[in-house]
Amino acid sequence: MTNSAPEPPTGVRRVLVLSHTGRSAARDVTTSFCKALTEHDIVVRLLADEAADLGIEPAAFEPTIELVTGDTDLAADCELAVVVGGDGSILRAAEVTWGSGTPVLGVNLGHIGFLAEAEVDDVEDVIEAIVERRWLPEDRMALDVRAFRDGELVTHTFALNEASVEKAARERMIEVVVEIDSRPLSRWGCDGVVLATPTGSTAYNFSAGGPIVWPTVEALLVVPLSAHALFARPLVVAPDSLLAVEVIARTDGAGVLWCDGRRAVDLPPGARIEVRRSDHVVRLARLHQAPFTDRLVAKFDLPVEGWRGSAERRRRAEGSTDEGGR
């Protein structure tokens, strides 16, 4: 859901900048962002170790460069978090900004970059949009994820894309029972189960054969992974449903819970995972309002040659393609 334009800034303007500093291209782009923003009197907040990787000396920019450590509330008082990297870097930014409401703006240096709003060639336009605050916040549903062992809560976290319960050993299946709204649905011997949001429908869910769901649709997705069962179809359920996966206590195979492919928790036989819609959202910053269809076509390079439509539709489509299909 896209919200109204952000309020004009009052007082000090501050932007958090995060980067995949292991890549030279990301370092170059991030350095350009830092220099340009500070030239417009916008304070840039950086992780101290990333600033070292970038070769940025705060003394050369004082007071417009702030260095912080991972123990700090990194996004506090920031109007925006700019991320230079792929979807993995943007998911990391979602962790950093979780609960703060700070919008995340991704500049893609990855392969597909579905969560990114701009490509590396758009850097100058992105900087201008940040300076002039020409972006809109868009709220994305997230998951509240809880893992229990012997009835005791051992992990409480969130996921923007998906939570997946998977087998821990390649040579063994995992036996699970899936429950929806406190009622058992089916038992599967499988490689795992993916529980996804519409945002995550183009990620692991897509690779596992699940449906692509428009981000504006409110729903939760359940996708079995290589299930040995007569009924093992992907499911789309109500956004307020409670999803649960129980690892069968009598099974020999242990499992692992992954959240967004970044945070893992070991699951012994008998473990229970509960997933529901989170009370919090992840807020993305959008520069363009092109239809999601255009994003799919651009990111997956889908063939659309021969499409006719009306002259007006073609004109609008060509205009959105000129903006990168975002």
C-alpha cells in the first residue's frame, strides 16, 4: 500500500546508507551517494566498518558524516535508509530498520533485485529524488514468526519475504503437519514448507512453484517443497490466518527454520513454528508508480512482443518502460 508523500523535513536531515562493500561497484556507488548527500547538507549515517571499507574519513566531512556501530539503533531519526546491493542487502536493511518505520530505498547491484527501486545507472536521479524528497512510502506486509520447543518459545522474529521450515540433512526428508487456523491440513514427508508474503512471492516461493501475488493483495502463501503426498498444492490463505508447522516428534530428521534466508534456528523433532501477519510493516521508498505488471516484465525479461492493446495503453506502457519498468 502506497502512502501519502512524506512531510517536508524540519531540522537536521539524516539518511542511513548501507552497502554491500564486498563489491567494488557497490563501494563506488556508495561513495558517490555519501559525497552528493553531504554536499546538500544531509547528514549521512554509516556503519563504522563500512566507512572503513569505503575509505571514508569522517573528519573530512564533519559534521555531515556520522559513524555508528551495530549495537546502535541505526535507523533512529533517519528519514530514509538507502541500500546499495542486491535483494539480500535490502533484506538486511529491513532488519536494521525493523520497527522504526524508516523507509528503505534499494539501488540494485544484484541479478534481479525485485525489492530495489532503482538500478545502478539511475544514481544521479535517485540522489536528486532524495534531496527533493520525491518519493512515496509503500508499506509491505511482514510475518511474525515464533518457534517453540516443548511448548517453550525459543525464537521470536519476523520475515519480509518468507519463513521456511526445511530439512537439516540432505539425505533425509522431514515429516511435518501443517495447520491453518488451529485445524490440521495435511501431513507431508517433504524437503520443507515455505510460508510467504506477497512481497516474497517472487523469491523462494516463486522458485518452489508458488504463485506470484501482487504486493497490494493481502494474503499468506503456503508452498510445500518436494512433498511426497497426493495433495501438496500451493495455497493462498487469508491474511489474518494463523499458520503452523509441526515437526513430527517420531521422525528421524531434524529441521531448520530460515527467515528471509538470513536467520536460522535448528528445529528438533517435536518443534512447532507459528506464523501470522505481523503488527509491523516494512516500509519501502518508491520513486515510480508503474504497474506491478511492468516490474514483472522488466525483472524477468518476459517476452511481450506482439502485444497490441489500445494506442493509449501502448503509450503509457512505453513511458513506464522508459522509467525502467519499476
